[in-house]
Amino acid sequence: MKNLIQHKVPPLYGPKRLDVYLAELLRDKFSRQELKAALQKGGILLNGKPAKPKTLVKEGDSIEGPL
């Protein structure tokens, strides 16, 4: 069974790349490379749209999809 993520970005000090943000959030489960690969497949959505690893996330953004 695949892992699913549903996450709302809390207040940050500044925008962060999506792959970096997810790597920090899920550091105990996935490497940054694994997350980057999942993003490149287009399955992870940011605010309902496919996101690239370099996409910047900000407070209130919604992240969801399979990992």
C-alpha cells in the first residue's frame, strides 16, 4: 500500500522549495531524492495542481498525493 500525504503548510519564515520542505517534514520516512522522484512523476499536488520539486511552498498551501 502506498503512503498518502495530506498536509497544510503552517506559517514559515519564508518560502521553501517543495522537495526541501517535504524532506524536512518526512525525514524519518523518505529521502529528498525519493520525494523528488515522486514529485517528478506528477502524483503530488500542490493546491490541487501537479507540482515540480522546485515549486515554492508558502503558508496555507495544501500538499496531497501518493508517495
